[in-house]
Amino acid sequence: MKREAREAGYTRCAAAQGYLRDYLAHLANERRLSAHTTRNYARDIGALIELAGDTPLGRLEVREIRRFVAQLHGRGLDGRTLARMLSAWRGFFNYLAREHGFGQNPCLGIRAPKAAKRLPHALSPDEAGRLMEVSGDDWLALRDKAILELFYSSGLRLSELTGLAPTDVNYGDATVRVTGKGAKTRIVPVGRHAITALKTWLAARERIPGVRHDALFVNRSGTRLSQRAVQARLKRHALKQGLGSRVHPHALRHSFASHLLQSSGDLRAVQDMLGHASISTTQVYTQLDFQHLAKVYDAAHPRAKRKS
């Protein structure tokens, strides 16, 4: 009797694997999906078949799919991964219904657990200060110093910074006029260190042959500096200061926002300076701020200290 049960289980598993092979061929030949994408489908649906075990695919119901998702979540898979797997399973069952007469899709209406919101990486104030230390007085060092100071001082997006013209900087009231997403213009304050660095850079910039007058930051040919070039220069300076490769233009934007919020607590002002259309986008920095406060508490409060 046990032998018959095992043989029946092997048969069901073989049938499921056959359905999977047919589906993967459909994805590759008819839908023209890439080999990489097809392999991802094979892995995700293979996990479903393994979880189903001896249960035929056609007999799976919503409660089994929910249990499978719970099992995978318990193994440490996050919400994003589970949402992707559920999408693959739904597509597979839609195919089985269309091509092999399966009944209702048991994955319909099932949602993956919410993915944990990934907090942006932000430098500490000390790390940001080290990054601003650009040595040298040649035009390249002066330009990079101005770029870093302006990034950290004003929280600009990379595209906003590279799109600036010299006339966008108002030295009288220490502001910069920025054209952000949706072609919306905003005025952002600029700190004194950034203003000083910009003035020094502009004096050196005028000595570059054939310099474009509509671009604030230019390369050695005098043409507008590209976003990729800014990313490369920032990475170079970060590595030089021992900060690793995690530092990118958006990390400076995050650092600006989190440090400003820690000092002022004014979320609405941070929203305006970042150019966020919705304050919900800015609220991620309240989590960063809470992390900072939690670390201070753990280090300083008598009731938080662990006994040695």
C-alpha cells in the first residue's frame, strides 16, 4: 500500500514537472522572454511544486497557497520576493487553465506580506564632513569640492545639480534655483561652505577654454558635466576617505535630509527643500531620525545599558 502511494506521488510530481516544462517552453518560444527571466520562473514555480508535494496542482486551493506563502515567509523570504513568486504562480495557473483545463486559479486574491520599507543609506555628520575634505587647488579639485558641498548643503537630486546654470545661484541671498521633477522650480537655501566653494570654482571655471556659459559644472572640454561623471568622481572621493563604495549622489541627498530633520524636526520644511510632491515621501526620514535617537538612547540612558 505504501509502495503504491509512493508511486502515485512520483507520478503526480512527474506530471507537475511536465506542466512546468511546457510552460517554460511557452514563455521562451511564444512570449519571447529572456533566458534569465525564464530561469526565474522555473525557480519560483519549482518551489510551488516542492511545497505541493503529493498534492496534484489541480487540487490546490486558496488555503494551501496561503499556507505555502506563510511557510516561505517563515523561512525568511521577504514581501518583495513572495510577491514576485505569487505573480509567477498566478501566471502558471492561468496557463494551466487555458491549455490544460484546470479550474479556478488558487492564487487569485492572495497578497504577499508587506515588504519592509528600505531606509535610504545616510552618512553620519562626521562621515559627511570627511567627504567634504577635497585636497588640491587645481580646477578639478575645486569643481569636485563645489559639487560635494552643494549636494550636502542643499539635498539636490543628481539631475538637478548637473542641470544648473551659473545664473541659478544667487550669492546675495545664498539660494539656488532648481528645476526638479515635473519641470517644477523651487528655491533652495545654500550653506556658507557651499557658497564659498562655488565662488572659488566659478573663478577657476572661467579659465577653462571654450567653457559653456549655460552649465555650472563642466568637464575639461568646457561642456556640461554628465551625471555618470559626477557619480564616478563622488565614488573616487568616498573611497579615498575610506567611506566605501556605498556613497552615491542620492546618499548625500539622504544625509542632507536626515541631518536637517535631526536638527530642526521640521518635516514640512524638509519636504519643501527636497521638492517632494507628497509629505509621505519625506516621512521615510522620520524613521532615520528615530534610528538616530534610538542609538543615542541605547548608548546614554541608564535603563538602556546592559549589565556587564
